[in-house]
Amino acid sequence: MSAVIVTGTDTGIGKTLFSAGLTRALGASYWKPVQAGLEDETDSQTVARLSSRPVLPEAYRLRLPASPHLSAEHEGMRIDPAQLALPCISGPLVVEGAGGLMVPLTREMLYLQVIAEWHAPVVLCSRTALGTINHTLLSLAALRAAGCRVAGVAFIGDEARDSRQVICEIGAVRDLGRLPRLDRVTPEALEAAFTGIDVGTIRGAM
């Protein structure tokens, strides 16, 4: 098995759409270890619909749409890191984190710590809106301080060429391309938009 981790600089930036596109492009399976919030379509359901690829069951399905530690406490449970080991499957695996790197899974453990234990390359998804330089460079610094191998940054949203250039130059990181806004979120539209992503570099990092 070869795995790649998809994380983001924040929540709600489009990393699930990116994960769906990457899962489809790699012919991979998908795993969302912790799902917090079950009222709407879950991330796993979104990826299954858009990628038509195998989706592994979540280790934790939590009803409250909140930080995983709080959502787990709301249900009287505690997330056990031993349950978050990468599953052994044949073929490539795309793993999507929850929120940003510093999201707590428990009151003592951050998602970043689990990502570091996986020892798999990381794709950092970054929105192209105002503030992205600061958020992305901080996230890159955190990943590297934790010993993570960064495959590159994938940008999501409208074009912001100068921000992309500054991030990649100062952050000494590869630009993996940009996933634009989609007027219609369909498998066909996502596949067409994903031609702007450097899938070859991601595959080579796995």
C-alpha cells in the first residue's frame, strides 16, 4: 500500500473536493479517519459520489459538527489513536484529515501528531483568498517541525498568482497546481478541473 495525506490550512476550504479528484485520478481508495458532523452528506459520501472509487469506513463517526475532541466528548467517548493506524489495503490510499493541522483529536493530541506517525507524504491544500500566505507558511512550518514529508501545496479557488509564487518561494515547496471554483460539482466537472493538478508529482512522492 502507498498512501498520501490530504490536509488543509483551515476547514471548509475544499479539501474534500480535492481528495475526491485525487482519489479518482490515482485510481485510489479513500479514507476519512474521523468524521465530525453527520447531518449533511459526509465527506466519505461526497468522495464516493464524485470519484466512484472504494471508500473505507471511518474509524469514528461523530454526530456533532465540531472539533473532533469536542464532538467525541459530546457522545461520551474519547478518540483512541490506536484506531487511527493506516489501514492495510492493496493499491494507493488517499487519507483526508479533519480541519487544519492543529485540530485536537483529544485534549492532549493534535491531528498533526497522528499525521507525523503515518510517515506518508502530505499534500497541503490552501485557499487562494486573503490571508493564505500567512496560513500556508505557518502550516508548512508546522509540518516540517513535526518531521512530515510535504509533497507540495495545492491551491483551491480563484487564481492568485503572486500569492502562489510567494508561498512556494518562501516556503521552498512545490506548487501542485490549482483547483478552481466549480459552478456545478459533478464527477465530470471535477475531472475536467483536476487537469490543472500535478498528479504525477503526487504519485511520485507516494
